[in-house]
Amino acid sequence: MPLRAYQHCEPLTAASAFGWYVYPPIDFMLKWDGTEIFWKAADARRWQPATAVVLPGFADLYENSVPAKNALQTPFPFLLARREVGLIQIWPGVLVHTRPGWSTLVRGPANLPRGPAYEVLEGIIETDWWFGPLISTIRLCQTGHPILFSTNRPLFQLQPVQTATYASKELDNFELVEGLASLGNDDWKHLEETINPHETRSGVYAADVRRNRNSRPGNK
């Protein structure tokens, strides 16, 4: 994000700061030949098929940690190529549990420049009742070129969302009006205040957001 946007653009700053970054557990590379996906650790020489890949060193740690009578004696894979062409599932080692009524949106990092090599598919997981490996799927968009995933660059962004905001009929409860004639006097007044404010210095919107946020009940 440009420094000027970070300093003065509250919408970009708020979106970027909303949630938590998740980073790859190791530096690794993926390569897709158009049919099959291969992987290797960044410092390794040999490419291997990305089919149910367990994170290096994790199997021993898991074996020493899982209860003897637990049915889950095999660790969950770090990488798992899907049947769909060019899709691979990644588990960065994160487990998430949220309070009742809250889910977790898994998406690519907001406002972080993306290259053309892959894209993160977004998904919402109801982590208030479902507890398991928090995975996401990426779609590889280039063939024949190694793609580096670094521990210094966030892979996903996790954002808490209330289940009621997306899983209710409220999303269907709206009215669409068209044309400028549908704007009332109050609408025109608010539009004027937004586009031609009396205060023109940079950062006014950010200051207003903080003031309104602090004035809400429970934020004092």
C-alpha cells in the first residue's frame, strides 16, 4: 500500500488491518505443468507430486502429541492437490475456534499486490461449531514456472464475520431505486457534505471515523 494511502486513506487502512495475516510455515515452491502440481521446499532440489504432503518434521511431532487412543493417528496434510485442474489446498498449521455466532472468512491479504501466478479462493468457515484445520484453496494460473511462497509474505488473511450477516434473509431484504429523481433532499444534502466538505485537509474522513467509533456505546 502506498505510504500516502496508509496515512490518509482510512478505508484502505481499515480493510488492511481487519483480521489477521497467516504466513506459510516454511518457504516452499509450487510448479504446475497444466496437469499435475509439484512442490518442493525452497532449499530442496527434487520436485515431488503435491499429493497429501505432510509438513516436513511434523509427522514426528504429531505422533508424540496425539493421544494414543485418538483415531486421528495420521497428521493432516500441509498440501493437497485437488481433483480440479490447477487447484491446491494449503493448510498453514492453523486451528481456529470462534465464539458462538461468529465465522471466519479466509481470503487473500487485502490490498497486498498480487502477482499473476496464483489467486486465493475465498471461503467462509463456521468456526463456532466446526473445529479443524483451517485450510484455503489457491488456483494456480501459470504453468511451467516455479512459484515461491515465503514465510515473510502473508498467504491468507483471516477475518471474523457474524454468521447473521451472510446466512440470514436480510441479504434479500432490500429495495433498489433508480435515477436521480429517487434522491430526496436529505440525500442531496449528505452528498454535498461528502463531495464538497467545508474541511478540505487530508485525513478528515479518518478523524471522523475515529470520533464516531469512540462515541459508540461500549467504546469509551
